[in-house]
Amino acid sequence: MSRPLILDAARTPFGRYRGGLSGVRVDDLAALPIVELLRRHPGLDPASIDDVLLGNTNGAGEENRNIGRMAALLAGLPTSVPGVAINRLCASGGEAIVQAARALALGDASLLVAGGVEGMTRAPFVVPRSDRPFADRLESVSTALGWRLVNPRMKPEWTVPLGRAAEDVAVELGITREQMDLFALRSHRRASAAWDAGVHDGFAFPVQLRDGAPVRRDESVRPETSADKLGKLKSAFSESGPVTAGNSSPLNDGAAAVLMGSEEVASSLGITPLGEFLGSAVTAEDPQRFTLAPVSAIRKLLARLKIESTQVDLWEINEAFAAMALSVLHHLPEVEREKVNVHGGAIAYGHPLGASFPRVIVDVCRHLRARGGGLGVAAACVGVGQGMAIAVRV
């Protein structure tokens, strides 16, 4: 079996909600990092790409009708290159990378593009069909985030807002508002310092807009924030709960593409791979306890690969909420916190759902390479009670 390699990756900056990227159609946004990868590797024959696999959570707007295929066409790939859309909610882009790795390992492909996209600003409102003919009232539903058109057969506790579910678990574990705010402050400070130090150069690329200056950096990073400012924010999901907008990830627009291939392809293109895909695990819990699912996913992955947590050099845990990340770390006390999200996380960078997990996976590879290599684990919680973890070696 072939070793699946992460050859290179490109992502847009993550735009804030109604921010710099809000004027870019989602299918056009998805094509941008593919175009960037082709620009970086002029010796790559686009016709040799076996498939384009893109994760996307919404699927209801401009990314409908198979965003993988649409992005391939809009990026100028030959019409012979197929594409597929993949949805595992917040792990959609990670699932795309997992499926690409499996195809490479089995020999079903030798060169693939995987990744994801989300345009949360441009998520449409939808009008559900009425159960009654000639309904006298129609109501629209936003598709930007969370549950919509809920099946009444679902248990009520399963469908509470994600932030409220994260809050309930964290409070149960004794995690305080102050701890959440300090974790969020850590994320912003580290992300800001990383951008200033050029850590994301070679991965994030500027997006030139038709009107106005290019978007060069992640727009949700707030270097000016402080513990005092975060402490003054109101509770977001309950009357006096600890979860606020400041210690949660924001809504964002962004796209990421990862070039994956075999050792033979890497050699032929003269590419030094970013890392080797070692394996993955996905698990599920009760839907309202989704923030704990990464714990079981990480444990399952490490057991499968016969790896001890102490052998992991860096961890990237997608910060959907500070409450979520701290809940995961509460159950994994053996994980050194200084090895987790060393350059900040999604609370600062943003969480464009389909593009988030590819960002996390590539970041752990790039940060390991900057430190001379090692073993990394990337993990994310997933709405409706799932968790995913992926291991890489650099």
C-alpha cells in the first residue's frame, strides 16, 4: 500500500462575517486555493489530478450541486477531472482529506486535491415547503449555522444550540468563565504573533478583490483584545452562562485546498511533502455532548496506531468554543497544554466550517516542520455529537 502524503496546501485568509470575502461567491471562493496550488507548481499537469474532494457544511447556497466539481471547473481544471462534495459538518474538510488518503493508500489514485470551503456570510435563507396545501404564511430559515428544519421526532435535548450544549458540559466539569476568557485571549495573542512573525506565509495567500484592497490576513484575529474586554461581554446562550461571543469561534468565510499524492508523484514533481497521513478515527456521543467526542476520537486513534499521548509533539484542537477545547483537555490531563494550538486557534483565526479542519491539519504539519519534525494530532468536534482525530508525521 502507498503512503499517503500531504504535498502542499493553500488557503485563503479567513474573512469575518460580512467582511472582506463576503462579496465572493462560495463556488468562486472554493476555486481560489486550487488555482493557487497550480500556480505554485507549474510542472504539475492538471489533467493528472484524479479527483477533487471538498468538504462543505451548508450545501444550500452557491455551493449547491457538488462544490467539488464546481470548484474544479471554475479553477480551470480540465473537464476530465471529477469532483465530489463531502459533509461531516465541522469535520467535512477533514473527512475529505481522510477519503483522499484512503484512495492513495489503496492505489485508487496517485494525485488528489482535498480540502473544504464555507461562505457563512452568503448562506441563504430557505423557505420550507408547507405540510398543508395553500399555506397562508411562509417563514424563511437561515442556513448560516446550527439546526434548521428540525425533525420533531428528535429529542429536545439533542437540538439545543451548540453554544448552550458546550456551556452545559463545561459547567458540569467546573470550567469557569475566567478560564474560558483566558483561553480565548491566549488564542488571539498567539494568532496575532504568528501572523506578525510570518508563520502563515506559504500557506495563506492574499485574495485580490475586484473592488478594494486585497484580504491578506485572517480578519477575526483581535490583537487589541484583553481579559478586561472579554470579561465585559454578555452571555450568548443563556441568561448568565460563561459562554460569550468572545470565547467562541466566530462565523467566517474561507477555503483551503490540500495537494495529496504518493511518494512517486512527490518525487516526480520535486516536492518535499509537508507530512505523512498516518490514520484517522471518528466517534460519536449524545448530540448535546458533542464537545466531548474529540476525546474518544483521540483515544481511539492513538490506540489504533499504538501511540502514547506523550509521544505526540504537537496538538491542534479546533476551537469551536473555549468551553469545548477546555472540556477536551479536562478529560486528557496527560496532554501538555503548551503543545496545544501553539499559534492560536479558531477562536482567533475563525471557523469557516468546511475549511476549518484542513487548516488545522496543515497547521500542525507546518508547525512541526518548523520545529524539525515530529508526530502531530489534529482533532475537532462535530455537531450532532461526533468527533474526529487525524495523525500526521513530519
